[in-house]
Amino acid sequence: MTALGRSWLVRMLEYTMFQITPKIFIKYRDIQFSAIRAQGAGGQNVNKVSSAVHLRFDIRNSSLPVLYKNRLLALQDTRITKDGVIIIKAQESRSQLKNKQVALNRLQVLIGSVCSRPKKRIATKIKRSTLLKRQQDKRRNAMKKSLRGRVRAPNDD
């Protein structure tokens, strides 16, 4: 493939695919945007401009690999509905375009969090010297506490 053809292909993929990680992409057609009016104070634009964005991403019907779909569905996140739809609301900016970008970044972070494999825990053994020191400390504290008891006169029986 020529350099010209490759750059055309890369540009086309940028518009049709959304990159989550260097190896994982999702199709833009799997992502739905809807413009809504932002909450809170808005001044003169409050009832005129729909600048907030709702992003909807259906996990089950997406182009993600099955492994990542299952991990996403297993997440206990309030943004994921029981039907397996991710809903992200962005209303930080007055610009609808910036809010779309913020919502896409949040989606990227959410999906990216399940793409990395969790590290396997390696059990470590406690050193013998640490165990002995702990036991000596316990004996010392026990002796100290036993001496705190009530003082009694020795019995002459």
C-alpha cells in the first residue's frame, strides 16, 4: 500500500473507529449522542441552548471483544444500567462539542479500566526474625499489663 493510500486509510479509520487502547477500537456507530439542556444556572442561554450531552453505549451489541464485554457487565458502576447500557452525561462546558469530547474521554477511561489484566498477587512469607520479634513484643506487653494489677500484701499463712 502506498503512503498516500495508507494515510487515507488511517484518516478513514479515525472517523469510523474510536481508539480505547493501542490495540482496541470500537465503532463510532456503537456510540449514540443526544443533546440535552444542562442543569444549573445558565444565565441568558439557560432555556435556549442544549449544550449538555448524553452518551449511550450498548455493551452487549457493541464491537468490543467478548472478554471485555463480560468484564464491563460485571462492573458495579452506576453508569451501567441493568440492560448493559453505559450512560455518561457531560455538561462541564457551554460547548456541545467539548462536552462530547469529555463524554468520549470518560467512556475511554471506563472501558480502558477493564482492558488491563489485573496483576496476580504473589503470596509472601513472613520472615522468621519478624515472627520472633512479634512474639517477644507480645510477651513484654503481657508482662507489663500483668504488673498493673491491684497490689496485695503478702499473706502470712
